[in-house]
Amino acid sequence: MTEIWPAAVAAAEMVESGMVVGLGTGRAASMFVRALAERIKAGLQIRGVPTSKRTEELAHKLGVPLVPLDEIDGVDIDFDGADEVSPDLDLIKGHGGALVRERVVASFSSRFVILVGSEKLVTELGTRVAVPVEVVPFGVPVARRELESIGRAVRLRCEGEIPYRTDNGNAILEVTFGSIGDPAELDRRIDRVPGVVDNGLFVGMADLVLVQSDSGVERLERGKP
């Protein structure tokens, strides 16, 4: 039986009939989609917007109705996971390879909710994971040199010996920075690199983080201590 966190169940209970719901990518987001599917079976009526082909396939399998972006005026609430969460609720995302589509849906949403395990909470971003940077394939050599000048190490994501490709057909460079003191400034510096499409720093975007731990579900809200 597939594990579903209480945090994913709590997230699904936030959804109301008639909503357009963003469906994130990754383990936590998949648990949310499964919890949401159970509510749909019980009569909840929603339309979902998937952030990856993988999530789209899961939604179809579970009977979650989907809608394309060009048929809606906005997303009511978006649920996704994260690789790191800072005390300010800034995020590193994208280790599931869907960072561009995740940002598009999140930016189109009235509320952005993150689900994570307690191990994802950090004092500063960059202390656990690298920052994924999506780059057009032609620009990888140039972007790699530029990113090496501002980071500690850069690695091309591969599947075996073959370079990984996102749903958009792009490459991902994993850039290690160490502790990131100013995520907003680093975000701007990365995005100025030629060939870069987007990066995994999601600064000032999350409204609520649901943290799953052995002791239960903790709610962290932007602007509240």
C-alpha cells in the first residue's frame, strides 16, 4: 500500500468543490494527489493542473480531472513539495526535474502550499542540496562556466551516462553554493546567465508549509512566528 502522510490528507482537506488545484511533482506531491483522489471518489468536484508529465499520468490513473492552463483564468490553490525550506519559507525546489512548470503553476495560483518532511527544514538554503538550474541544451557549456564562477561546484544531471532532459527538453545543472545568505540576489544572478531558463530558488512564494514529522503535522505560515 502506498504511504500517504497525514500532512497530505490535511492538505487535501483544504480543497473545496469548484476549485482549480495545482498538482506538484515529487514524493510529497504524489501523496497529496492520492489523498485528493480519495476525496474526489467521495464527491469532491475539482479540476487539476499538473506540473509534470509524471503527475499528469498519476492523476489520470487515479481519476483526477485535469484542465489545461489556456482554459482557466487562474489556479485557486497549488500544492507541491520542496527540497529545502528556510525559516522565511524560501525554498529550493526542482530535484524532481519540474522546476519551470512548478513555478509557472505556483505563480498563477492564489495560494501556494508546500508539503515536506521535517528533515527538509534548514537554517539557510543550500546546506543540504544543490540548486537545480534548467538550461537550454545549446547553452550548457557557457552556462556551466558562468555558474562555476559563482558556485562551488557544477554537475550536469544525467540518467546513467545520458544527460537528463526535463519535460521541456532542457538540461539541468546541479550547482552547489553552500549556505545561501541572500537567496533573492542569487536567484537574480543565476537567471542572468545566458542559456538559463529558470532555477530552483523559490523566494517569497510559499504561503503555507505543512511539515510532516513523527509528532504530527506542523503549520508554518508566511508572516507568522
